[in-house]
Amino acid sequence: MPFAPPPPPPPPARGNVRAYLLYVAGKIGGAAVSLFAVLVTSFFLFRIIPGDPVKAMTHGMPTSAEQMATLRRQFGLDKPMWQQFTDYCAGALSGDLGMSYQFRAPVGDLILQKVPATLLLTGVAVVIYSAIGLWLGTRSAWRHGSLGDKLNTGVALTLWSVPGFWLGLLLIITFSVGIGPVPGMFPTGGMESGNESGFAYVADVAHHMVLPVLTLVAVGYAQTLLVMRSSLLDEMGSDYLTTARAKGLRDDVVRRRHAVPNALLPTVTMVFINLGHVAAGSILVETVFSWPGLGGLFYQALSVPDLPLVQGLFVVFAGAMIVMNLLADLLYPLLDPRVGR
């Protein structure tokens, strides 16, 4: 009898496809509502900050009342609040985030100039601490109660409770300035020395990145480890793991193929949220290390206050978080078919 090829897999049930499409539509609608809420919040929140932007811009310079009025009219500060809000929303929806008060340049252009530095610093840190946290969290949960688990958990809890800017200052004092027998080995701040090119430039940037990346990794991996450990511990007593062991599967196979995939949902959410943080960077860490990214730009804008720049950065930071959270929600049904049904 000739060999017959196996029949093709049955098409997905129409009800499942419809349920998934409704799930996707609901998540996208929720993201759109959240983005609108961000626009409203970013406009009104920063207008309660004490200080007059025009006075801050002209601080130390002789300025007449007529000149002050001209500046207010130029930046639209003389309009009623409702009109400022509608103009801001219309501009934001069209991609125009306004004109910076202190830099006298489009906010979008200023943000784009700083994005590469922030993506480089926080992107490298997120990749490193997500990988370390997932690996150590899995091992700690699988061997819970062991000396290694207690050590990993204790170190993670300690680092998670440490403010990032304070840890950064300690690293600068220890490894940049030098303390006792430890010499100063790394720059105190900045992204480059300014006189290198080619491979020497890449090495110089990497040298400047060591301490800020180490600071972000030390705090970030701890959170990833603890969430992954907790999630995997919840799966440890499940019946399907007992059944897998009864079939004769090795312990590492049970962990990799059965336990870890089912424990990934909370960790996936956190990883995507961390990817959203790539756009925001770490404002305090970038400020401590004088890193020329979006975090440092936000600090400069907040000190004036430069309302269009602060609002634009806030929208970018929150928008990145919303988009990454949406992507995580859309990925859930692929990891667990029960989600969205």
C-alpha cells in the first residue's frame, strides 16, 4: 500500500479567530484611549509647575514689558487655556510637538537628536539585564531553598531597593575618582572624549558606557529575576509537570519545554515594559553620568520649565510604554491560547 502523506492541519475555528480579532480590537482601542489620556495629562500636569517660562528665558537680561508680551504672543502663552489645549492636541496628532522655549528649535528635532544616545545606553542595558534576570530567576526557582537561591534572592532584593542614581554616584566615586587602592579607571561622565575616530571612537564610547550600563543592569536584573522566580514557583507544583516527569523526561527538559514557557507571561509583560523604558532611558542615571540622551534633555527642560519640550518628552516616554504594553498583550495569545478566548 503506497505511503499516504498526513492530512493537512484543520483550519482554525471561526469562533477562535473572531474572539482573537475582538481581543486585538479591544486592546488597540484601550491603547488609543490611553494615548489620549497622556495628551491631556501632559498638557495640564506641567502647567501646575511653579515658574514663568518667559521670565526664565529672559532671566538676567534687561527686558521691557512690550518684549515680554511679544514673547508670550510668539509662544501662544497669551491665548486662553482651552485654545492652547486644542492647538496642542491638533499639533501632537499631526506630529508637531511645538517649539522649544529655551532652544528655539522644533521639539521633534531635539528629541530625534538625543534618541540614538538613549537607545544605545538603555538598549544595551535592557538586553543584558533581561537575559541575566531570566537565567538566574529560572535557576533560583528550580532550586528554591538552596544556597544559590538564597544568595541570588538576597542580592536581587538589595539591588532592587537601591536608588539607581545613588548607585551611580557610588560607582563614580569608586571607579572614576578612585578610592583607596582602587584607581580611577572610567570617565566620570559624557559619551565620548571628542578626539577619536573609527574603531578608537567605538572603544571610547564603550569605555564611557561601562559605569552607566552597570548601574542600569544592577537595578534592572534584580526585578527580572524576582518576577521570573515567583512566576516559575507558581508552576512548580502543577500536575502537568508531574505527568511530564512520569513519562521519563529529564529534569532540564521538563524545565525548558514545560515549566518555563508557562511561567513567561508575567515576565514577558515586564520585558516589554523595560523595552518601553528604552525610549525614556533613565532620567536620573543619565543626569548623574552626564549622558547626552533624552533623560538629560528632560531634566534640562524641567528646570526652565520648557513646557513644549517637557510635554513632548512626556508623550514620547508614555507612548513608548503604551505601545510596548500593547505588543505584549498581542503576544499573549501566541504564548497561551487561553488568553483572548
